[in-house]
Amino acid sequence: MTRCDLCGVSAIVLAGALAALPVGATETLVPAAAPAVVGAPAAPAPSPFRAGLERATAPLDEAERAAILSFYAARGDAPFWAEPGAARLGALEAAIAATAAHGLPPARYVLAAPADPAGAEVAAMRSWLALGRDLSSGALNPSKADPEIETRPRRPAPAVLLGLLAGGDVAAAAAALPPQGPGYAALLAEKARLDAQRGADWGPEAPAGPTLRLGDSGPRVAALRARLAARGHAATPAPTDPAMFDAGLGAALAAFQAEAGLEADGLAGKRTIAAVNAGPEDALEAVMVNLERARWTNGVFEDRYIYVNIPAYALRMVEDGRTVFETRVVVGKADDTRTPEFSGSMTYLVVNPTWHVPDSIAQRVYLPKLKANPNTLANSNMRIFTRSGTEIDPGLVDFTQFAQGNFPFRIKQNPSDANALGKVKFMFPNRHSIYLHDTPHRELFAKAERALSNGCVRVEDPERLAGLLLAGQVDQPEAAFDGWVAAKGERTVNLARPIPVHIDYRTVFLDHSGVLQRRFDVYGRDAAVWQALEAIGVSLPAAEG
């Protein structure tokens, strides 16, 4: 037996067992048992190696067992990992060691190898399957990390992962497993950069306190200036007084804020000070979480789709790998109406929509208003109905007798310029009743942090999005859309080409212009994913130096 060390853990100990296979011979026939029927030909007994494969795979699930047995059958039951001169075991060990660069724990893929050759081969195959599954589609079940994450990774079948080994080049097969796009490569490079920075001295943290702004002075300003400079955002020109908050410091701070996904206002408030004080470890955790998230969506996105990134407050439409449209969005509030992560298919849009107020909003927002003033709905062009659909006069109802959970009415808002859904809603039916829509509150798009809705996604430029969706379906789609809006009546338009919609959550990502972006973990989901990663053995690498 031999041992090798991968990142401080024991590697797969296969060499001795695999070496026990006879060179150049993979099947040794044994005498057949007496035939059960006189005159019937006796079936040859399986070779000891094949019998060992059957035994070693017996505890596995059916898909893994069938894939492994089929793989070896296609090789005439010849060993794969111990094939003379192939050096595949070493390549597997190297691939396992390399998982650390992807933010995965190598120990997760290290299996104890049985002493018999067939068992050792199966142990190596099981390591390969675990490695392949995690590198290609993520190590976590997303919804177990956070129930609001309903992303469904496309897990490769065991037969597909073993098929990558058919050519015999384990290193090439391993290289093909993770996402292949530039976004994933950029995250890997950023992880390597941050790994090298761990242990660096960025000096004292900037003390907390009231917001610092242009014209302020004192020790807190000097500490802020020094910390920014240590992080690569030195103010220019050099100040005559380091303790003075001058225009140069404001510009340096705004540049840092933009990079961190904060409002680039040049003011050092609570969130900005926290971001300035964050060390490489915090940034590294975020990158490792986003590497896992990228693996979840490996192969999920189609040639044409709509993509919403919640922390970036942004929507883009992609066709053939190219972003053809991008706009700002407003997403759900962080406290109680967070927008979930999921995918759907947009099949129709509604122009001049009626707003069917969700029960949760009706009870939380409008019931208290009705208790104070039963005529409050009329002021917003709203109507109220029984559950059976009969419209009622709110002035004739004593709303004080109702409470949340006991509200037997439905509220609708008529199409109008003040309608909460604006001119249009884009529908991709789902169990959350989440959709994209316009809004009359245009002022919200000027804010840097836009977690302000009741869960749905408000779109800054819905006219342009509607025009792109209707292209090829109607002549002059934007003009047609404007005509439908001007007609005032509600109109449902089915899409000739339904389009996938992916609502995602990335706090570190490569934008379509090739710049690595960072955003604030507005819902705390990165923290939940990091905790789940730690539970399977992921940890920050040891600091260098």
C-alpha cells in the first residue's frame, strides 16, 4: 500500500490493490457449474474481477451501479485505473487536490479503498462520480441552504460522467467538469488573488460613528484614508492634512463604493465603513459562495433568456450569448417580502393590467387602511369583492371585525396611470405569484439600493422589453405596444416565442463588459450558503506568510 497527502488528508489508497491485477489479463475463467438442464449449454462463470465489481457495486444506487458495470463491460472488464502505463490514479489524485482551488474540500472525495482490485477500482470510480457531480453542478442542495433558493442544478447522470473517461484522459475529463465560461474563470482568478492576500496587513480599521463627509476632519477621517489606501484606493493628490475629508478622499471613497456595489455618493456611512473594514477573508467567502452558485447554474441557461440578478438590481435579456437589453429593477424588501430564486417560462404579457392584490398585501397593507377609512380604496381606483366574485360597497362593511388571516374579501385595482403594475406585467406562471411589471413610481430606479417591492420585480424600461419580446410577432412592436396602452383596456398578449426567466442571486460576478462586480448580500443568502458549505467541510485556506 502507498499513501499520498492531498491538502493534509489521506488520499485514495489504491495502488497496492490495483497492482494485484494480472498485467495484460483481465478475465480468468473458472470451471462452469454443472448444467441445470441436461444438454443445455452452461453459461460461463464471471471472472473474479467481474464478480468483484458486482459485489463492490451492490450497495450503490441503481444508476451508479449500472453505469459502473456498463463502463467496465464496454472495456471487456479490463481495469481502468490500474491499466498498465496509464497513470490514471495519479491524475485522479491531482484532480481531487485541485478541488481546493474551486472552493471545495478535497477530503470529500477521498474514499477508503478495499484490498481487492475490483473494490479498489469501484472506490476510485465513486470518487470520480462525486467529484464530477460537485464540480459540474455544485456540492449543495440549494433549497436546503435556504428555502427561498429554488434553483435546480442539472445533475449529470453517472453514465455521462463516466462517459467523459472513455478516452482515457482523466486530466482532460476533469478539466471539462466545471463551468467553462469567462465568469467562472474570473471567480477562480479572484479566489487565487485573495488567497495570496490573506494575512496582509491593511492597518487599523476605520472606527464606527456618524457619517463622514466632505469637510469633516479628525482621527476617524485619517483612519478611513489609510484603510482605503491599503486596499488600493489611495486618494489623489496627496493631502496636506490626512485628517481632512477633502475632494480627493471623496473621489477615492466613491470609487471603492462603486467596486463594492454600494451607492457611490462619497459618504462614509455605516455600510460603507463596514465594507472598508472587511478583510480578504470576507471577500474570499463571497467568492467561494459565488463559485458554488455558478456551478448550480452550469448548463441551465438557454440560448435566449431573461436574467434577473437580485443583489445587482438588474435585468438583462440574452440572445445567443449576447446581452441585447439591460435595465434596472426593483426587487422585494429584505425584511418580509424577499424575492425568491427560481426559474420559469414567460408565456404572455398583460397590457393595462388589473392588479389583483395578493391576500398577504391586502391583509397587511389595506386592511388597516379600511379599518381607519372604508372609502380608502376609492381614492386608489380600487374595488373590493367577496371570494365568490360579487362586488361590495366597502362603506357597508365593518372592517374592524376582521384581522390578518380572517379577511374574506379580494381587492382589485383598475387599470390606470396610478395602477401599481403600471402599463404592463410580464407573466411566467409560478407558485410564488411573482412576475415582472411596470410601476408608476419611477423615482425608485434612481436609488442605488432597490430592495423595495412586495416581492415582484419592477422593471425600469418595460416598453423596450415588451418590444423585444414581440419582435417578429407583430409589425412595429413598440408602436403596437404604445397603441394597446393608449386604448386603456386590459389586453392579454400571448407570446409566440415563450422565453425562460431566471431569477438569480450573485454578489460577485463578471458583468457582460468583462468587469468583476461585487454587490451587498441584501438578503443574507450568501451567509446561509457559506454556512452550508462549512457543514460539508469547506473552509478558508491557510493564510500565506
